[in-house]
Amino acid sequence: MSKPIVATTSLAGCFGCHMSILDIDERILQLIELVDFNKSPVDDIKEFTTMCDIGLIEGGCCNSENVHVLKDFRKNCKILVSVGECAIMGGLPALRNNIPIEECLHEAYLNGPSTKDANPDKILPNNEELPIILDKVYPCHEIVKIDYYLPGCPPRADLIWNALVALVTGDELKLPYEVVKFD
Amino acid sequence: MNDQVKFTIDGKQCTAEKNTNLVEAAKMNGIYIPTLCHLEGVKPAGSCRICNVKINGRFMTACTTLVVDGMVIESNTNEIQELRKIIIETLFVSGNHFCPACEKSGNCELQAMGYKYQMMVPRFPYEFEEKEVDAKTTKLYIDRNRCILCKRCVRSIKSKDGKSIFAIKGRGHKAVINIDHKLANQMTDEEAMHAMETCPVGSILRKERGYVDPIGSRKFDHKPIGSEIEETVTVK
Amino acid sequence: MSSLVQSTIEKYGKDATRLMDIITDIKKELGVLGKGEFTEIADQLGLSSVEVEQTYSFYHFFSTDSRAKYNIYLNDSLVSEMMGRHEIAEAFEKSTGTKFGSISSDGLFSLHNTSCIGMNDQEPAAIINGTIFPRITTYRVRELIQQFRAGKEVEDMVNSFGGGKNQSDLIKSMVTNNLNRRGAVIFSNYEPATTLNKLKDLKPEQVIDEVKNSNLRGRGGAGFPTGLKWDFCTKSPGEVRYLLCNADEGEPGTFKDRVILTEIPHLLFEGMIVGGYAISAKEGILYLRMEYDYLKDYLNAILDDFRKAGWLGKNACGIEGFNYDIRIQMGAGAYVCGEESALIESSEGKRGEPRNRPPFPVQVGYLNKPTVVNNVETLCSVVKIIEKGADWYKAMGTKETAGTKLLSISGDVKYPGVFEIEWGMSIDEMLEMAGATNVKAVQVGGPSGRLIGQNEFHRTICYEDLPTGGAMIVIGEHRKILDVVKNFTDFFIEESCGSCAPCRYLTVILRNKLQKIIDGKGVTKDLDDLVMWGEQMKKANRCGLGQTAANPVLTSIENFRSEYETRIEKGKDFDTKFDLNKAIQNSSRYVGRFPQA
């Protein structure tokens, strides 16, 4: 029997959630017995090569590329899981959400302490190659349907492990009090 | 004693002194009725609505209800749990609650409610409304992004001559908490610290203080809110 | 210390419970209050500055900036919208050169939206510096603004008087009564003081018994038996009691009290005296909504006449030891103050937030004394009951609902106005009476009531079937139900006091969801969510406002589900309808890029 296939990505996140996946320590050996990985920074596969069973999404959507990747995951994964506060509610990047986008760009590229003198031509990044920033940072479930949520910043390794095992084996998911946290 | 009354909560026999409010009466009997706005010794506000229970088939807030003999109370039914969860989720989306960056994280009662009711994500969309931070007083700052308008501070924190240091401004969803700068500046260090502790969330903060307790040793890291009530009290 | 603040506070005896009046008077002079005034008032009254601001910022007519020479408050109720509010609002913005919510750069005009002002029978209507301008057309807007620019005063622009007492020297208003049907109780022949003359021969208990026997129920909508309420009040411990009359009719679509206050205020004051006598009250207070400020001088003059006639004051009505007077307490724009305990809070100079109960107002009310709060119509009925007897009264109406009811009928009808009917009339008959044809729906009891469709038009108006405070908004076939629901939901968001978490914000969540459906982006789940979330509102909130705030959503989905279903995408359970183009619109423009998304 073939193993379930997992894909992962980090959108507007800090890779902390991926670090937390690695934090399952020696259980990582069990993990590779349980599942195969497809598109993921873990194995550096850049594009989907097959339909996956589980997609783990770290980070919310702050730009057009995030949206494309997220939609691609929805298309190629049977189950999609929002992993971590950023995927669930935008997280720290969403601190900009009540500031007009013009002001954000201004602060970042024209007036910020590190760019004020370094950008004499007042250039705002505008290359066809670059993604376009969204008006605000969106939680993933405000863009596509998300099946499960694993909160935390990052989610505790035990939470990710318990959830993955439950999803793969179909066993009931037990969540001890200490593993579900919002920070 | 004559003024003891008998009542039941979810079928469990309880006794308490007549005219005790239901949140406290339940507590004496080892039952935790969750609440965010209630503060022992302060006139109940009944504003967070989380302590909603069903008494004789009617929804009532426990904090504003005094127990009487023969009262039949439902608290932990699916219907009531769902109602409480919805209120908690409403509070999460109505403010800007960035738990990972909050000084009160781990000690925050709203967050603890999220844990208790296993809120993995609020079912409502986030609005991210802009809220003002007021750092103009010497010892405190007010982060309105996190305020849940429980009015604990409004009701309990007064100046020496009995004036309110905190008050509400505006109404409806535009209502915010307001601080009297002059009176706040007269607060002692202890009073300022007390104000921070009175706030169930991270809205009233003592300046130059935060992230004091490391992760793992905070109030709600290991045990759910209310567990101390349900564990320690043995029923007579 | 400014002399204005000083003298105003002294005028009200440095009494913090008169904060409403103090702010009203100062606001009239200054147009807006700021930190300086809050501190001055606070220091004088022994409050903190934020406590003063707490009351000030609660009320619409306090918190809106009215420093312009002409301050225009345009009604945004549903019926105003139905009668063309949108065009009028545009005309105001165009001719004043300013937007709603702001003051024109020359300082001449400020524009504000405002919740129903009790003129649904003559919409669109606006209040300009306290004067009511009903039946406004775009022509009239241009004319008004031109004349104001030319220096005309507001009073100069009152170019007609409504009928009846609207013509009297102390009112001189363009408001019309539209009293379309007089009935056997409220608007029957009235000989002032007939009942007052009888009073000295009756004991207070006898008055209460007569009212109890009449089966009179409160006319505000909740329908609590009036005699019983009085009885409870007199049985509460304490010597000092109060009678408050609720003339804060804020339910969009109701305007019956306006007509009583204009045409038969003597009857009302008589009722307040009878009620005051029955419960041995120390004082009666008429809580009058700010929208009816134009009636205040007139009403005060009548109270003066009453004092001169000995009906009020020491040994009132010739009854030894009955020392009783009536004062008018102005509101300041808050629908929730129509809730009796919020009305009490407001009368005490505080935010109009409903109290927790128990204790009930009859136990702990105004200034913590036992207090009765009665509707205007209720107190008017009392006078006739004492005059003609409980049996006479009970003979009218239905088995469980005695007497007559004033209906305020507005919307798509030929004859909008006030109708006094016997309880038990069917909606069909009512529509025929008011000249309404091709009716899609009737909003019974205003936004907090029920939206019913044709299949319920056979139902009868009474407590055993369709209870109502009397606001009847008729909605014609050509209207869209979702527009109705949206207007009402916005109203509740605007008027929520904000105390209960679910009322404060779940209303906003409901509105946003509704908007998604109106925008054509709804799916099946959105409809289910509306029902599920709306149901929680009934359970979760403290007062009638919060408990009924989801009624427009819930009753419209119940009775007009097809109007929702035509707007949602069929066969689709879930869709966020995220719009990438819209999300990148601003940033693209700002960096000068035109995406091919």
C-alpha cells in the first residue's frame, strides 16, 4: 500500500511552523515511515508532481503569489490544514491590516530608517517578476476552504505530530490541554 | 442555618447562602461557571454574557442572578457551551488579538477561554478595525486593540475620592475604554499594577513590565481556567 | 472657569444626576464639547472628566459636531429611504458642498444621518437646528440651502404649519398630524380634568384596582399589565416613589406619541397625575426624545397651566398631602433609552444602558427608588378608564387584549398616519383601512418586531396573536426584502449601547454577512450561518434591543427565503468569494502597475 503524501509550504510566515515540524525530534524517523513528501521546503520539491493527501499551510496571504500557491495547494491536496497563527488569523504580518497600504509601502521603501537615505530615486518595487502586495494580510480560510486548524506560534510539535498521525491513521484526534496554545 | 438554600446545577445538588450570586455560589460547590467580566466584590455588570446559564428554561447571566431555594440551573449543556463559544469567538474577531505578541499571553483570561472551549479558529471573519493606543499616562498604557469592554476597570478602579479613572467612550461597536490622564497620573505603583491585574486581557498594561513569566510558568499554560475551582473544592 | 459652564451647572443645583440637561444646555451654545468642558463640568460635579465624556459620547445629538450655523440631521429610517432619502441626501451634499458626517469648509452646514425621528408619515424628513422639515424634495433642499446662504434663519424657512395644534404659537411646526382615525378611548371626546376632579373621591388603591380590572396592558410593546405594575411599585419598601412617562418613541415606524403630545397633552399629563396619585409618587418625569424638542416649550406651558389650576404642586387636585409635580427630561438621541431601565439611567444623567434585572424598576428605579415607567398611550388610556370605568373599557378589544390601540402606519400606503383601532383587527383589514394595495410584507412592531408576508395577513392585532407597539410599516410588491433587512440591521448596529458583547458585535458580523449576499457573493452556507448566529442573539443579550436585533434577519429568512435564494449561488455550499483583483487594486495603483491577474 502506498503511503499518504504530504505537501507543505510557508506563505507569509517565518518558517517557525516548519521548525516546529522538525521539533518532533526522533519521531521524524517514524514520520518518514508513515508518509511521503511531495511539494515542500523539506525536500525542496518546487512543483506538485502528484495529487497529495494532506497539505500543511504555514503563513497567511500577504501578496498575490501567496494566493496562487494557496489555490494550487487547494487544487492538489485532499485535506488542507492551516498551521499556526499566521495561517489562521494573519499573525504578526497582519499587524499592518488597519494601516492603509500606501502608508505601509511609504514606510517600508521611502521613509523607513533603513531606506530613507538609501532610496534617493524614491523607487517602489515594481517589477513584473515580483508579486503584488495585497490590501491586507488574509487568513487562509478567507481565500480557500480549509479543513483543519492547528493554532500556535508556532503550534507545539506534539500538536502537529498528534494531528498528522490522526489524519494519516484515521484515529481519533486527542488534544491534551497543553498542546493547544495561541502563542 | 436558615439562610442556606438548595439548588441544582446540571443535576448536581448544591447549597449556598441565600442571595449569593450564582457564579460564586457555584464556585463554593466546586462548579466553575466561566465569566470574563465578573470580579468578586464588585457589582456585577452582566456584560460579557459568557456566564449565561439556563434557569427554569430561561437564559440568565449567572453573575447577576442570586440563588434562591429550589433553583434548577443548566450550565454545561451543548446549547450553552455553543453559545459561550460563539461569544468568545465574537470577542476575538471584534478586537485585534495578536496573542503571540501580547504581554498578557498565557495569563490572559480571554485566551484561556479560547483554550477551554477549544477554539481552533473563530468562525467569524476578522475585521481588523483600527483602535487607538493611549500611552499618555506615566505608569499605564491602554491598548484598545485587546479590550473586550468587560468594564472591570470602570467599576472597580477609583481615585481616592471615588472618581472613576476608567470609563467608556462612544457606544455600540464604536465604544472604547477611556482613561482619565490626570487621575491616572496620581496612581501609585501598586495601584497601577493592580489595574493591570484587574484587566482580564492585555488592554491595561503597566509600563516597563511585560513578558515577565517565561512560557511554561504562566497562569494558563498547564491547566484550564476554572480548574482550580473544580479540583480543590470537595462537595459537602 | 467659563461662565457658561458655571451658570449652567448652578442652574441645575450642581446635581450630577442632571448631567443630561447640563450637557444639553452647554452643547446648544457651543455646538461641541471637548476636554476643557469635560474637566470643568467634572470638577464642579465631583466626577472625573472621563465620566462626563462617558455620558456625552453615548448620545447621538451630543456626540455629533453641530458647530455649523445650520446643522442638518436627515432621517435614515427605512421609510425615509423608501420615500427617496437617497436623492435628498445627494442633493444636500451637492448644495452644501460637504459630506454626511462633516461640516462644510465655510462652517455654514453640518450634515448628519440620524435614526428614525418619528416622522415616518411625512418622509423624507430632517431636523435642522431643532426644527422639523418634513416632506423634503430636492427642490426644497436647493431652496433651503440657497436661502440659508443668503442669511435666512431656520425659522424664516417654516413656510406652512401642519394642522391642529401644530399651528399654535408655541409650536408653529410644518409637521402634520395625519390623525386618520379617532377611536373610542385616546382620541375620543375629551373634557379636560373630568378625571382629575374625581380623583379626590378615590383612594389610590381604588385607582389601582380599577386599572387592574380594566386589563389594561402597557402600550410600549411588551404588554405588561399596568395595574399590576403599579401594585408592585406601591408594595416595594420606601416612601419615595417616581412615575416616569416614556415619550422616547424611537422604534422606527412609530409616531403615535407625537400626535398625542401635540393634540392632547392635557390627557397625558392628567394620566401622569392619576398614575402619580395611584402610586403616591413624589414626582412625575416625562422623558421626551430630543427629536421632539420642538414640542418642549408648548408642553412646559401646559404644565404651568396645570400648576396654576392646582392640578400640580402642593396638595395637587385638592388632595391633602398629594404634593406632586411633573418635569420634562430631554433625551439626546438613543433608541435604547426606550427600554425602561435605560430610560431611568439616562434620566439620572448616565449612559442609557439597560440595567440588569432583578431588581426591577418597580423595586429599585429612578434614584434607586421604586419607579413606574409607563408609555404615553398607556397613561392616556388610564384617564378614560377612571372616567368611564373598567367594564366600559374591557368591553372593547379581544378576550385577552382590552381597549383600543394606536397604530402608526407608514410606507407604501395611501393614507399614512395614526389610526386608533379596537384590538382584534386583522392585517388585511388594516391594509384596506389605510389604503394599501399590492403589499408584499408588513413589518409589525418596527424592526424589533416581525416581518410578515401575505400568508399571515389574516392574523389579528392583539396579544393572543400579533402583539405590537403599533408601528406598522407596509412594504409594497416592488420592494426588495433584503434592502429592508439591511436598513434595520444597520439601525440596530447604530443604536446598540455596546454593553453586551454579542449585541455589540454579532450585529456587525450579521450585517457583513448580509452584505455578502446582497453583493451576489452568497452561498448556501451563508444563509445557514445567518440563521444560526441570529438565533444566538435572542439567547445571549440582556435587553430587548439585543434580543430582537436579529429579528429582521430571522423573520425575513423565515418568511421570504426565496428572496435570499435568488441572490445566492445555487448548489454551492461554500465559497469565500475572495477577489484577488480587488485585493491588489490599491497597491497596484500606488506602485504604478497594472496587473494581469
